[in-house]
Amino acid sequence: MLADLVAAGSLPAVDERLPKDLEVVTPYEQVGEYGGTWRIATASPEMNNIKMILYDPPIRWKDDYDGYEPGLAKSYEWSDDGTQFTLHFREGVKWSDGEPFTTADLQFWWEDIAKNEDYRVVQVPWWGFKSDGAPMDVEFPDDYTMVMTWDRPQWVTPYILAQGFWEWEPLMKPKHYLSEFHPDYSESATYQDLEAAAKWWENPDHPTLFAWHVESHTPGERWVLVRNPFYWKVDTAGNQLPYIDRIDVELVQDPEIRLLNLSQGKYDASFRDATDDPRNMPFLAEQADANGYYLADGWMNGAGGWPCWLINQDYVGDGSDPDMDAEIRALLRDVNFRKGVSVAINRQRLVDVVWEGIGTPQQATISPQSWHFQSPEGQQVFEEWQQADAEYDPDLANQRLDAAGLVDQDGDGWRDLPSGKPFELILDLGNWGGEVVSIESNELLKDFLEEVGVKAIVNNLMNQPDWDLRQREAKYMFRNCHASEVDIWTFPDWIFPLRDNRAWPLQGKWRQTGGAEGEEPEPGSPAARLQALYDQGIAEPDEQRRHEIVWEAIRIHIEDGPFTLGAAGDQPMPVVLKNNFRNVPPTGILGPWAPGSPGNKHPEQFYISSQ
């Protein structure tokens, strides 16, 4: 495709298009061939799943998830004290329209957009502040160097740029193009013009740095992306990537239609695109031979809990009976209660009923594939966590619940609070983890609880404001969820109570607001110890030591938890590939979006075979 443009004189020769500082990508199977159109679906009007294919930040996840490596930046380093971080970008990289990419573009993002109080669409990123709330200092000493400075060590913060598409995307602002729409550069421009022009996924004129850029967009229907002729990567034979000419994306918001299309071979490669439900895999396998595709075996969701339930450690109730609310909070904080409920769950039965046998019965963890667990020591910690209080043992459950003071005092067959007041455990039901999985697993949890004398009620909050409100206000008891994370330091909430969005909504809010709101953790409490470990970890320059601090925190969850109650995890994901779609590695993680999959597998080296 590009050779024809060069021959016609409308495009420079490839040597003139490539940068001085190339990135060389090793093809998974073999050097590919050019051409073809990758047909794919999205359910997102912003094609977010396609953005995960285009993943190309300055620092990126390694394809084996064992840490990070340079991407658009050729190198990076910290100062000795960790307060300064420097990115060295690849010299000679060009935007998809052929204009040079330099730190002038990043300076435009920082000074004219992020720090511009009149433009609130893109702001200083959440990780870009000093301890007093002032923005970090950013300098651009030359065309390819960016220096960020804080007033305290930031050994982890730069890795945030590697997470998903959403951390780097706001920084990708081509000054030569967007300045035409910026009121500081054009008298006729408005900030509404700038906001519209900056939506590169809707605006074919907006240049990008990705392997493919938008050629056309039909709102509500389709996108066509075409090869970036100035892309900055080559294969091991020196061929400019990507191999595939176009990506044809259709917007299909009905999941049943996407699944039907996929089963009939309409899409060339689907990762989380046409379906992300493992229970569709048997159906897809039945249709595979007739429709010229296969299912890749080793792609996993990365779930440490699917389903799982947050156990509210800061329960406040509705205020109608403060004494009873305090008694329920004490119960939810009682380790005997939590461990008793945990061993009351028949996890294998849940896997068989909800997942049709797919997945592993287990306690809630973060992703089994996390880089914190890739060493033998890490794997041992993970396995201990995965198995903690996960055996089905109704007798032990009864003993634990009795020890928590939750016993039947009036002979009606239901356990009462220590005061003698009747107790009902409320299970808040939302669609976190998928509607069907959440509904079925909550009903089973209700059954398991009632088998050991705990009366339970499923509180259906699907698509209701109270679903999130009860979390933030600490009014829920149990709340269903889906747990996964590969690097806990860049998204710490599953282990460390730092915000109001997990099992410590008020103690997390105290930390989140610097003590202005919420509740301060009691000295020596699990929340206090976990917050202290987090502070220790983010100040630690040694990567191995940071892993060890994660293991210490996990041991608090094992010994004093569970705080997130798990039932199953480690489900496979339905990755469907046409038989001629090549160079796709056999393994990957698609549940958590942070590792950038499938983009961290270098989709630019995927190809469509003509054989």
C-alpha cells in the first residue's frame, strides 16, 4: 500500500520516514507480510477496546508482564533521591502526517492545556502533584528530553504512564495541529473547537503516533484506521511496521449480535472486542471449524476474584438504630465472622453453576499473573493467599460464627446479633463483573449463608445511583465485585485502603483527603498497618524490596482477612482468531486493562497470511 504512494511521489521513501532511534520488534512467529484488513467490533462509541490495540506509551508493559520497558521513550532514569524523573524520547519520530514529534508537543500539553485553568477537559494528571498540592515542575531541556520533579521520591509514579490507554492519551497533543484550535494561538478559536479537534478517534485530520490512524469515521457506525506511514518501529528484518493495512471497526452495542457475528467468522481477531464472557467459549468452539477460526488457549481474564464481595469495614448503616449499626460494624470487623462466612461458601459448586465448570475455586486475590508473583517466593505467597479460608467447611463456619457472637438466641433458626437483635446480611447487587454472573453468584451466596443460619437478602441495585452511593457513604454490608490487578503499586486499592472505593470506604477517604474527611484508622488496625506499608513501598527504590512489601501486606489480608471475599477466579478469556491471522502470542491477560493488552503484545507485528 505505502510502496504505491512512494512510487506515485506522494510519500517519501521509507528511509526518510523512519526515525533515528528505531524500536525493533521481534515477530512472534516469523517476519510477516504486508496487506489485508483486520475486521473487528467495538461496543464503545469511543472505541476504547481499539485504543488498547493501539497502546504505545513512553514506558510500556513487557509482553510477559514481568515489569516495564522503554516504548516511545528510548530510555528513562530517576535521580539518586527519586524526586526527579527524566524521559528521553526517540529522536526523529514523526506524527502520522509527517511532522516531527518533539518535546514542543509535550510542552504544549503541559503549559497550554493541562495547566490552563480555562480548559478543564485535560488537567494536570492525578499523579502530577507535589505533597502541598502544587503541580510538579516540568522542564524540556531539548527536543527529546522531558524532566519531571517532585518534592518527594516517585519511584512508582512514572510507571503509571504504562497503564492502559488513558494515562498517556491526554499527553498526546500535536502542537502543530491543535494550536489552530487553541484560543491562545488563534483569535477565532474556542475551547469547544479545541475539545472537538482533540478527539482523534473521531477526527481523521488529527495526527497520531500509533501504528494505525483514523482514516474515516461514520458516527454511530464505523471507523476505518489505516497504516501510519511514519510509524517508528521495524521488524528484525528492517521492515517498517505495521504489516496490516487497515483496521475496519464496526460499532455493535448489542452483545448478542457481536457474539453471533464472531461465531460466523465476521471478525478476523477478537480479544475483548466481540465478547469477554468465558461462558461463550464452548459455543464459539463448536462453530470454529465451519467458520475458519480458532480459540487461543492461553489468554486469561486475570481475575483474582470473579465473583467476589467487598466486606465493609466501616459500616455506618442508615442511622435509624445507631446501636445496631455499631454492632453490625463490629461484626463485619470480626475476623471470626469473615473467616466463618468464607468457609461457608461451596466454591466448587459456584464454579459449576455460575461458570459451567470454568475457573478456579479460590479466595479473592489480585491477578494470578501479577509480576509480584513471578518469583518462586512470590508464587508461594500467592498460593497461600489463593487458598486462605477457601475450603468448604460448614462445621468450621458454624464454629467461627459462634465465636463471633452470631448465634440463634430466639430459636427461630436464624443467627442473631450478640445483643439478641435479629440480623439480616444485605448483599448489594450490581453489575460489577457482569450482570448474569453477579445475579447468579449473589443468589448462591445467599443460599450458602442461610445453610449456616445467616439470614441474607439480595439488594438489587443494578443501574441505580444507590449502587455507588452506598459504597462511598459506607452503607453497604457486602458488595459484589471483580478483582484483578497486575501491578498493585500503580493501582493499590485491592490491597491498600487509600480511597473510598473498596472495603474501607471511610478509612480510605481519610487517606484520600489528607484527613479532612472519613475516619482515621485506629493504631495497629489492619487499615493502619496497610497504609503504613504503602508509604514504605512508594518510598522504596529497590524493585525487589517493593515486591516483598506487597507480600507483607498480603499476609495481613491472609491473617486478618478476608476483607474481599472471593469465590472463583483465573477464568480463561475467549480470544478468537481467523486461521490466517498470525503472530499472535498464545498467552495474555485481558481482565485488567492496565497492562495494555493486547497492545503490549505488539499488534503492529500481527499479520494476515495470504497462504
